[in-house]
Amino acid sequence: VVVTLDGLTHSSPDDVDVLLVSPGGKKVLLLSDAGGNIPISNGRIVIDDNASSSIPDNGPMLPGTYRPSNYGEGDAFASPAPVAPYAA
């Protein structure tokens, strides 16, 4: 699966968490605590397992194609998202 976040704008990308849940209930954390505190504006971020690199932990999150990027532990999503653990 390849996921595209088109038009991503945030003052602190490190705050953005992306969880993908399949109709069958498989949970994959695609992006968490990556990109630091350097703003991104109207960025196109493609998440692909076959990419050559991850988004840097402390940024910047530049437009491009990246492997799923998860830094840190203890990510929790509010209902109706499923509970952890999540594959990375």
C-alpha cells in the first residue's frame, strides 16, 4: 500500500500521527513524532515501504517519498480508532 498525504500543512509536523486501519482490522502506524518543529506548508508526503529513507525525527519534513516513520513510544488514538499495539 502506498499512502499520499497531499497538501499537508502544520506548524509542528512532530504532532502529526497517521494510523491506517484496514477493513479487516489490521492497524499500521504510518507516521508519528517525525519531522520536528519545522513547519510544512502544502506538502506532498508519500508513505511507501519501498522508499529509501524515513522522515527525519527532528525534521525537516520535506515533500517526498518515505518509509513509515515512527519515533517514540506510547502513541494513543481517541475512539473510534482501535487500541494499540500498532504495526509500524
